[in-house]
Amino acid sequence: MVAEDEPRPGPDAANVIAKVRKLMLVTMAVTLIAAGSVFGFIGYRMFRSDGTTAKTADKLPEASAIPADMTLALPRGARIVQSAVAGDRLVITLENEGKIEVRTFDVNTLQPAGRLNFSNTP
């Protein structure tokens, strides 16, 4: 309400005020639609989910039936230079009588998967 002693805005000022009010209403409507769609999406996701889903990334792999203690028989005088795990293979580098040999084993079963010998060519 306009008080008696306040002057009324002129026609140009009234047009500007009307445009600003219209712009405020449009902005408010867009904001309400955006917020409503966000809350609607969240509600949809909450009610459409069938309980909690298991997160596979947080779970540890199942323990295998491999015995905890295993012994690998090495040739007499051989020593392990390096060991590593690559994918599903255990790689062991041996030095035996001055020659280098690489042996690979399956990680799941610890069965030999391959052997690589190195020799010098004359």
C-alpha cells in the first residue's frame, strides 16, 4: 500500500518496476522447477532402489583354498634374485651356477606355468 505522503512513480518507472517483477517471477518459477526436479530425482532413486546394493569395490576377494605354507624346491646352489606378481602369475628370477632363470607360477594354484632360461651366445 502506498502512503498518502509518498509520491506515485511516473509511467516510465512503473514500466520498469513491472518488468522487474515479471523477471523476478520468471526467475523464481525456473528456480522452483529446478529444485523440484532435483528433489523428484532423488525421491525417484530412493524409492526405485530395491534395498541397498552391495558395493563390489569395497569387498575383499574371497580367500582361496591354497594352503598358507608352501615350499618351492630350488636347485642346489640357486638363489632367488627377484620375485614379483604380475596379473595372475608369480614370477621368480633365479641365479643358478651363474645363469639366470625365470620361473612363473599360477597365483591361484601355485602350479608351474613356465620356465625361461637365458644363455650367452658365442
